Amino acid sequence: MSYHGPEGDGSFRMTLRLATLERYQVQAVDPVGRALWSLDVSGGSGLFLNHRARTSCVFTGSFDLSGIPLGPFPLLTLPALLLGRVPAVPAAASGPQTKGQETTFEDAGGRSWAVTLAPGGAVESWTLLEDGAPAVWWLRRDSSAILSDRARGVQLRWREVLSEPLEKELAAPDAPAGYREEPCRETADPTGSGSSPSSPSLPGAI
């Protein structure tokens, strides 16, 4: 996965271990294999471990951490985001509207979405609109996926290199000894590196 944003450019590897949409784990490592951060989700809550800063915090509801541009999306939609699906569903009161290959809908939070589907039904792109203007968009280009967050000035590009079934159930981790617990929103630099635009190590903390 590659990153371009205010903190600089860089790349890292990310592994998604998916048991169900309500039970999964995500781990990010730098190009030489050093652990950067990990997330363990069960139901609507998730334990986030910042391995560089040696801190931990617990999310409830949404994956929205300052410095990590994979939010704000509900925790239970994060696998959909990474797997190229739309990280939202239409609100029960209003169904989707389809015209040709484009489907539009509002989610339960009142946010507007526009989705373009391929002839076979796969998602080619989606856009989250705020005040009628694109705020976050995702598209598939060749074998890569691109996620762009206009408000945060961040763009991510990734591709799936390996997919295999889980060999065993996911074990719930505990924060390692010596990790400091703190509120998630106070974890401003998930790399713990104090990086600047000239130091591209921040992308280890998407």
C-alpha cells in the first residue's frame, strides 16, 4: 500500500484477517517487516495498538483516528472498504436509485453516495458526497484500488497480492506489557516517529 499526503509519501504492507464482517484483524508493517500498528475488531469495538509509540486505545463504532486516513467509517464496514466494496448501505427509509450503471443512495447518517457498477455487478468506483461535492472517493484502476480523501489531502493506493483461508479462529490480543493506554483521538502520530513532510515514514499509519 502506498500513501501520499501532508506528511509525505511512503509505502507499507497491510494484512487483513477476516473471520466475519464483525470479527477481523488488521496489521500494518513497514517495508522491512517492522510492526507499525494493529487493529482487532469484535462487534462494534476495536483495540488499536500503536507499536512504534507503544500505546493502546479502544475504538467504539467508527475507525476515526487522527493521522490515519481510513476513517471516518464504521468499524464493521472497514473490510468492505479494503476489499473494494461500498463501505455503507442505503438507509431503510429510502432505497437506492439506479440509472444505467450508476446507483445513488443516502445512508442512515444522511450522507449521499454515488456508486458505479461494472456490467457483471462489481464495484468500479464510489463517491461519498458532502454538500453536493465529492469528499471521499474510491476507484479500481487495473489491478489497484485508489482511495482519495479530499478533506484530509490524502490518497492511498493498494492491490491484493495474496488471499487464503484462515487456518484457525482469531485470538483476541491484549495490549503488550509496557504499552500506555490513552484515548484514541489523542494518538495524533501513529508511527510514533514525529515525522515531517521530509520524512516519509508516516504512511505506516494509514
